[in-house]
Amino acid sequence: MLPQVGRAIPTSPWELVLTSSRETKFVLAILVLFSIASWYFIVLKWWQFRRMRAHADRFMTEIEKAARLEDAYHAAMRLPSSPYNRLLREGIHFFSQLRPGSLKERADAATVPAVALTPTQLEALRMVLAKEVAAERDAAARFIPWLATFGSVSPLLGLLGTVLGVMDAFIGIAVGGSGNIGAVAPGVAEALVTTVAGLAVAVPSVMAYNLFVNRLGLFAGELEGFAQEIIGTMAREGRL
């Protein structure tokens, strides 16, 4: 740590950073890296959730036009890949494995006797859909925990820098032998810079984390509802 004696009195936050101790600059450098990573994840997740919302709206619009499950499947497969058409595809493919030939055009379906799924097969279908929902939820949650990490660690790093700065100020007082406010103030101001930096990183990270967790919950709930709708449609069309 560097003593405060002999230093020019800083008059701006930037000068406080430039005249701070090596330890304080190290903490500030880490916080800058955290801030860059945090904003990168914020922009990335905002773009991903916005894209998923657009895909969901387009998917639901096309699905509502379909009269039968096969029509919905073919319409979904023409759309860009999204969690919704992947879920539908997984459910349809598994059902086709359980009942080969059961998903045919209406003209051929009349000649194929409907065979209901056994309770075990129906439960297996539910499990496959639930597994796909969980996989899509986990994929959508990627990087979100990092925002919580930045939000919780950054204030602690700021506090660490503050403690180091205060210690540096007291060392300067001890070396200079002066305890007046002019000798103490620069060191204390320098120490508080890291606290401000830590909060500047933590506040947007925590706000974004809460926002994305809420959106993730809505997204997962919508997927679960759609999975139940797939099973309900199969039952309504006499496939279960």
C-alpha cells in the first residue's frame, strides 16, 4: 500500500482512480471485467428472450390455423427452429414410435383402426414431453446464474476495495503524523470509489437477473401448457 503523504489532492472521481493504490486498482479492474461480462449477458439474454417470444407468436398463429394434429406438425416444421416446434416434434415422433402409422392424412386414417395407448405408454409420452420442456428451460436459463453471481459478488469486492483504501489512508496518516481532515479525506474518498463501482455492477445485474428469471418462469409455464395441449389434442382426435 502507498502512503497518502505527498500525493496531490484529487478533484474528480477519475483522479481518485488514477491516484489509488495498486490493490484498489486491482479490485477496480476485476469490477470492470464483471461489468463488461454482465452487460454482455444482459444484452444476449434480452435478445434471446425477444427472439423466443417472436417465434412463439408466429408458431401459435400457424398452429391455430391447423385443423388436425398432422396439419399442425407440418406447419410447425416449416417454421424456424424454436422450443415450441421442437417440443411438438419430440411428442409426435415418440407417439409415432408407440403407434406406427397412426399419424396419417385424413383420407387414409379412416381405414386405420384407432388403437388407444396403454396407461404406461401415455405416462411415457408425458415423461418425454416433460423432459423436452426441462431441456428447453435449461437451455433458456443459460448464463442467467452468472448475473446473480455478479450481483452478489460485486458489492463484496467493492467492500474489499474500500477496506484496502481505508487501511491505506490510515497508513498515510501514521507516516505523515497528521490526523486532520485534509490528510484523511483523499484516502477515504479513494476507498469509496470501489464501493460505488461494486454497486454500479451489482444493481443492473440483480435487476436483469430478476427480470430474466420471471421471463424464464413464464416461458417454462407456456411450454408445459403446450405439452398438455398436445396430449389433449391427441385425446380429442381419438388417438389416445
